[in-house]
Amino acid sequence: MKNVLWCFMYIKEKTLGENYKEAYKLWRERNPMTRMNIDAKALLNQKNYILKAEGITAVEIDVIKRNCLHNFYFILQIILIST
């Protein structure tokens, strides 16, 4: 559940938009053997269900966002240092 949200938030930060196909690619890379029958649209529906059904608290969402931003900026720093 948290991994699904993390992938969508990471892609949103990376691309400055919501690209569910890119989020699916990232999720699939991180979970190659999980739910093999799910596609990009179904993963988007899963994210929407998690957020609307309030299966996750606002505090947990904030923690995921901070983790996502930390990872994104850490990778960005590595890229900038190596160039």
C-alpha cells in the first residue's frame, strides 16, 4: 500500500506531473514478482482507492512524501556531483 503511493509521489516529484504509466514502471521495477496480473491503470485505481477509502492516515502520507523527496533529492545530488 505504501509502496504504491511512494511510486506515484516519486514520479510526481520527478516529472512535475502525474504520469501513471511511469509510476507503474517504477513500481514494477521495485516489485517484479508482486501481483503479476496488475497493469498501469489498475495500479492507478489502487492508489485512488487507498487515498479515498482513507486506508492510510494523513501522517503516514506525509512520511511517505518526505521519504520520497529525500530519495529524489539524494539521487539528484549524486547526478549533479558526477557531472
